[in-house]
Amino acid sequence: MKMNLFVTVFVLLSLVLVGCSDSTTGISEEDRESALENLNDEGFPIVNEKIEVEGFAAKFFAAQDWNNLMLWEEYEKKSNIKVNWETVTTEVLAERRNLKLASGDYPEIMFASALSRTDLAQYGNQGTFIALNELIDLYAPNFKKIMEEYPIVEKGITMPDGNIYGFPAIFDPDFKGLHIGTPWINKEWLENLELEEPKTLEELYEVLTAFKEQDPNGSGKDDVIPWGGVSINGVINYLRGAFELNNRGVANLHIDQDPQTGNVRFIPTTDNYKQLLEYVNKLYSEGLIDQEIFTIAYHEFTSKGTQGIYGVINGIDPGTLMNLEGYVGLPVLEGINGKRLNTAIGSPLGNIGMFVITDKAKNPEAMVRWIDYFYGDEGAKNFFLGFEGITYIETEDGVYEYTEEITNNPDGLNLDQAISQYLTWPGGFYPGIVKEQYFKGAEGNEASRARAEKAEPYTLDMNEVWPVFNFTLEEHEELTVIQNDINTYVEESTAEFVTGRRSFSDWDNYVNQLERMGLNRYLEIIQAAYERYLEE
């Protein structure tokens, strides 16, 4: 079905007016009309006569050739759009991407390029990235449906000027195992010591103490670590809800809503945060938390974990990560005022600049349709599972599983390496939506689902969670300096308070130092962004 004359004229005008930028700079009116005539409003192919588009993208494996990859070859057949890919590895992405944008030598589309919010605002305002609002309304039904179902998505990707310049990575809010989790506790150790799962802060302390002192693994040796992880953040984040912190989630880690005023609040200067750190200090000083937790590398953590010496473990399912059995999710703890609330839940938005269309695009409408495919069920399935009989099979129960070639590769490749012979998702850089039925990571397994189901009744609803806020260029320029200094100081001070290198009698000096570093101005900028968020 072709667009009628009114809609055609409307689209052409909106591309010029939205964001005060002309997305068709350098493209003649005749070529624009021809491109629209070649476009199908729905279904496949996207265009009747084949078009070629220049694209830039980041990839995880250097040897991967996107111009000869089954995902793109098959999608080219389906869409009638061939993308000529220039790819770089994720390690050099920032440098190469920034150089292209600064020099003006950028292509029509940038895919999996992890553009920052500042990049989106800056290059959007300049007209380098075209505004997508009207194009999404007309040509992105899958993405539009997600925005309507989850308003946090639209709010989170809308820049202060009211425009959308990038398509994001989205983690399906209904994928509970991905969003909702607590640390894992060794159920067998609890049974060996005839202990119940802890449900209060005091009970957690008692269980960890018992793990340390009562030989829960029956080895006869002092060889257990009650609580382990790669950083102290996993410990602190789990406990935030018990101390009534992060009532709007952890996407803005140091900011939540002041229960008294309704304005934004800086968490690390609150009395509740001090109480949290005092509790964690107690655990750490008594050897109930791994003494190496501030310095341990990931591979060292997993190596220690495979020895079966951790009673509580932060992170993904130990069965998948370390081949350990018998771990279940810790309950959400009753907090300081008797409430049970898990606030360690982030926004469903990943990077919001994973796909942009530049002002060099000859067929922006077609490319919006092209990317929208990956926000629907069929596209998400294709992107993460690949091709039936080649990379995946469907069981009699309707469950999707990777084929033996992928899970037990004859050439000795691990899963990521094997699937990367066909698909692009390993490495985590992509626009699109991660759905449970198509994503085969540990977050979707039975243990993770059970953990999420246990915690869900006490977890913040996604409608209560704030995404990362967006700032104007002027705000960002001012905020960056203040925020970097404040975040570094908070991180260093948190470690000092937890380890005991700094006494809690010095708390007031800590707070005063943050105020001298510009905390009040920091909060003013955050508050302005929050108020814009409420108005959207």
C-alpha cells in the first residue's frame, strides 16, 4: 500500500522541521520522492527495488566478517536492503566512532555503536543524527508498541529538546530472571547446620557467622568464605532496600526520591546509607565477607568459587558460572523499619544510542523499518537464535535450544565463538529487545526464574523505576566535572568505611567534603532533569 499524497508531504516536511534539522541534506527532492515510491509501508520486502546502504558497526570478534554473515545475508534477501558494513572491534569503537563523527566521514547508519546520551544530544542538535519521532510513529510499529506498553522506554530515550535520536538496547521488563535477583545462598550448608533461610538483617548476620564458625561443608577445616563476589557493590545493592534506599531503582545509583519532599535525594549522604555501611562494615570486619572482595579479579573469583568455599555468592547462577549445585536465591530481607523491599532493579533500557540514522541517509524511512524488525518477536528470535535446523531447534515442548554444533562445537569453539559464525549478538552491543524465550543465557534458566519468583512480590514495580536521566549539553558539560569527582570520592570513601580504614566518627567531614565538591549544584542539575522527565 502506497502512502497517500498528504502523508508523503507530511513526512517530507516533518523530516525537515523535527529537531530543526534537515535529515535529507544533500538529497534531491526527486531522489526523495523516488525513495518513498520504492518503499513498502508494511511487510516484506521493505523496498521493491534493492538498495544499498553504508553502515558502521562494532563487533566482539575481530575475525568476524559482517559482509559475509548469514544473519545479514538472509535479512538482505528478506528486506531487499544490502548494508555494506565497515566494522571495528569493541575495544577501539570509541576512538574510531568519535573520529568518524568529528571528521564528517560517517556513513548512513551506525549500528551497535554505543553512542552516549551526550553524543545523541550533540549530534542530534547539529543535525548529524536525524530526529526519529515521526519516523517511529509511521514506520516502527514494533518499537512503538514497546514504548506504549512501557512508558519508561520513551521517557528514557527522549532528549531534552523533545527528540529521539537513537534506538536502544531493551531488556524486556517481563524477563524477570534478568531484572530481579538476589545473591545466591548455599541451601545444603543451611541444611547441614539446621538453619532456615535468613529473612532479616540479624538473621543474615547469624547465618553468615554460622557459616564461618560451624564447618558447614564438613571438611574439618577453616576453609569457607561466608559471602563472596567480584566487588562490594553486589553486597551493598542487595541491602539497599532493607535500609529504605533507592526507592526508584539503581539506574541512577546515587539518586532516589526524598520521601519527605518528593525531590531528588543524594543517597550517599543520608543517615540510612551510613547505617547500611555500618552493617556491611560489621560483616567485613568479622570476616563474613571475602577480604579480597575489593581487589579480586573475575577469573580469580570464579576459580575460588569452583572450590565450593562460598556460602553466599553475588552474580549469575553459580550452577552455570561455576558448575556448583545447591544454591538458591536469598530472600528479600525485612529492613530497618520492618518492610521487605528489593530496590536493586535497574531500568529496562541499555545503551540508548545503539542505532542512529545520519543526515547522509538516502532512505531513512526504509532504515527505520529495517531496524524495527528486531524489536518484534520474529526479529528478536532471528537475532538471538538464528536459523532453525542450523543454529537452533524447537523441542516438542515448544522450547528453543541451540543445536549441538553451537553447544558442543566440533572445532572446540565456545558458545559465543560458535554462534558468532552466524550471528552478531555476543559481546552485548546491539539494538533490539532481549526476550526470555529467545535468550539462552543463565538469566533465563530454571534456577534464575525461581530466584526471581521468590523476590518479585517484594520488588519495586518497573513503573516505579527511573531510567538514567538525560541532560542538555550545557548541563552535561557542568555536571560531568562535578559528578566524576563526587562519584570517585563516594566510591573511595565507601571502601574506607566498610574496611574500617576510616572511622564513622568522620562521617560529618565526609558529607561536608561532598558539599564543598559541588553537591548542591549537582542536585540542582539532576532535579531539573527529573522535572523534565515528569513532564514528558
